[in-house]
Amino acid sequence: MTKGVFETATEACAAATEAQKDLVKNYTLEDRDRFIDAIRAKIMPNMDRLAQMEFDETGYGRVEDKIAKNTGAVMLSQGTEAIPTGMYASDKGLTVEYYAPYGVVGAVTPVTNPAATIIGNGIANMAAGNAVVFNAHPGAKKTSAETVKLVNEAITEAGGPENLFVMVANPTLDTLDEIMAYPSVRLLVGTGGPAMVKTLMTSGKKVIAAGAGNPPSIIDDSVDLKKAATGLLASASFDNNLLCIAEKEVFVLESVFDEFMKEFEAAGAYILTPEEGKKVSKLCWVEGPDGEYVANKQHVGKMANTILAAAGIEIDSDPRIAAYETTFDDPLVMTEQMMPIIPVVKVRDFDQAVDYAFQAEKGNHHSASIWSNDIDHVTRFGKLIDTTIFVQNGGTMAAFGIGGSGTNAPTIATPTGEGVTGPQSFVRRRRFCMADGGNYLL
């Protein structure tokens, strides 16, 4: 049996429960940081292999981008330094507020980012003092099992407990139900779509959930268009647009539209004709059961030239992204497509850009970006869009330390409000009070 991988959910939960008790009883915060360093040292030499394994198993994205993505999850994740502390002192006494583990966490991981989610959420939870039981996506269970094995090897080789990270060998909805119902599982973390969030909410336990997003980007007439085109292409094409934070549609002011499209093409985008765009758009979305447009799973995470070929458009190159001019009523504008196909909408002015972007984001409060040097434009859009991630003059990944300042996290909890998660997200607040003037020395 692979280290950390169990045949049943009950076995996995039981093992994680014992490991978590061992962690908090017999190891210090310094030990936790030492284990995190060991994980980084173990995973980095295996990074290329994990990325290739993930691509081979899922068929999604680009290997070189997965290497960069998984590296960020390993090297830019937070340790115990992110756990807050607080203190209240007066002549009435001293109260210390500190943050304790939940215990065992049940976590659902997506097929789009299996290794990054396991590593990132695993490091954050171990820093917080938790153990994690993963119900991995069935489509990425091999990569997930290998990641869990490597992380457990790193911890045990550093002298730590075995089975702080565990998973079920063959994850299903039934194993998820079993994990949710297990008594020592007190917190659930989910990274996926609305159906997953709804399922976790039925548990009656605390949930931290990452939901859907359809991040818009606005380009106004005050910005360096070459910089905007280059930056937008890098962000929206990363891992074939699999990341939930990646820009999915673009709104460009009419006065600079033609120049922007020229710069976008010069940066490496393959520009489709409006007619070709209609063919591709129709291929990329389907109508969901509730009448909403949803991504056509057949083409999620695929290469742009592969998607174009499926639409009858043969090209002899491998562009990182394909883009086309369209109108706001194009269903792809309103769809979280997770493909390197970007609809670009020409707008008459900034007011219309903001209105369209707000509608396209659909109140998910997830991510958005604006390319502008006009502080009034940036402020007005930022206040209205009210997203968890909002970036000026950079791709949305900049908020995670890639081209900007920030820490990395695979779970952006928008439905439940925690935002970009870290160790501080997976703890519970406790207070210890020394009353009646105790320990107050002034």
C-alpha cells in the first residue's frame, strides 16, 4: 500500500486522527516548520516528474506551466509564521488569545490542480496543527496518491508523524460522505464547482469552500498597450487557463481596441476572425441543466490549436492562446470556460466596460483585473466589482507572488468568505484569561 493511501475512508480518517494527536502532543511549532522545509526539499527534485504525471493522467494544461504552478504551491506557501496571536492586558488581568487546530480536516481536490492543492492545503493545515484526509478527484487519483506519498515520506524522514496527509485510494461521492460524517473530521475544505460546495454544506460542519469565478479584465486608454497585451497573454494562457483566477474575458475601450489587438497578436496570441470566433465559441460552451452556460468539458484545459482543429480551423503553430473580437451577448463571455480561448469585447467607453465586466463576473466575488494608469478608473472598478482578487496592471497571478507581492494558496474561498487561504484559515480562536489582576505587572 502506498504511504498515506488507504482502501477505505474510515481507515484513512482513523490514521489521520492518530497522526494529528501525535503532532500536537509531541511536536513543537518549530518542528512543524522543519517538516515544511522537508516537504519542500522532497518535492522540488520531483517537480518535473509530478507535472508530467499530472498532464499524462488528466490531459489538461501545459507541463511547463504545471511545474511553475506547483513550485509556487511549495515555495510560496505560508508556515507557522502566519498563525496570528493576540493579547489583552489591564489591571484586571491578562488574556491571551491564540489559535488552535481543528483536528482532522476533510478536503476535496480538483482534477485541474491536484498536486498543487494537496501540497498547498497540506502545508497550511500542518502549520495550523491539523491532519488532512483528501478525497481527491477520481480523474487525478494517481497523481494525488504520488503527491501524498512524497509528502508523508518527507515528514517521516524528518522524524515526524506518519499519516498527517492521507487519502482514499479510489475516491467517490460515497467516500466523501464517509469523510464528512467521520466524528473527528471537524472542518471541510473544498476546491471545485458549485455542486461540490453544496454537497459540503449539507454536512452540518464548518466549510471553507472555493467556488466558481469568471474573471473579467478591462483595458482602458491610459495604459501601455504592449505591456497590457503581454501581461494578459501570460496570465490568461497559463496552464491553458485552468486556474480559477485566470482572466476569462476582456473588455477593451473602442479608442484603443485595434491597437491592442495588434499588440496582443504581436505578443503571441492567435487572432481569429469573427466568423472563426463564432465557431470556436459554440464549441466551447454547453447549456447547463439550469439554463446557465457552462464549459464544454471535452475541451477544458486543452491546447488552443487542438480546440481550433475541433472547430475545423487548422493551423500549423502552437499558440498559447487564441482570441477573437465578439459582442457582449456571446455565451463564452459569461462562461468560466477554463480554455485558452479568450473573447475580446469592444466597448464604447469606460462606463460600459465596467458595466459589462460586472455582469460577466456574475457576483462570484472571485477575481478581476484592470490595465489602467487612471486611479479613478481603478478605484471605481475595484469598488464595484468587489472581488477577492483585484489586480492593477498585472495578471491576476500577481496577487500570489508571481509578478507581484503575495503568498501562494490553491484555495480561494469566495462562497464562505475566507479569501486566499493559509494556516490562519484553518485554526479556531481560543482565549486563556488570567483574571483578578493576575500577571499584570505595571
